[in-house]
Amino acid sequence: MKKATVTYTAPKGEAKTLDIGGTTLVTGKLDTVICEDALMARLEKAGGMLKVEGVSDYTPPKEVSKGDEPKEGPKTEAKDEHGKAHR
């Protein structure tokens, strides 16, 4: 996958937004686009209405499955001066 900053400039009379790879670009606004390599290559070649900068490889973060979640440590109790437990 690839990640880049993309600026969309809508041609006169065209829509002010453009949907690309799950991201909606708004004319004149910098947006981060993360997509497959082939789509990024097409964006880079599009020219004109798309300005693509800072293309880099991107690896999505791994999702933690329920079995891999960190477990809570043992609970400790605080005791007051009379020996009564408090949580």
C-alpha cells in the first residue's frame, strides 16, 4: 500500500468533491490518501486536477485480536492505619 498527500483542484463547472480510494477529496484542501499501489500510480499520472506529494510505503497497523489483549495485573488493596482494606 501507499500513502500520500493529495490536493484536488476541481475544474470549472465540475463537482467540488472527488471520491478516491475511500477518501473524499475537497477542492483546494490537502488530504491524506492511503490506497493500493496501482491506484496511487494512476493518481500520480493523473496530473492536472490532482497534485500528489510525499508518496511512501504504508503498512496498516495490526489489529489486536481478543486473545492478544494485554491482561490486567493483580489488583492490590490499600490498607488504612486500622488495617481496613480499600480499593
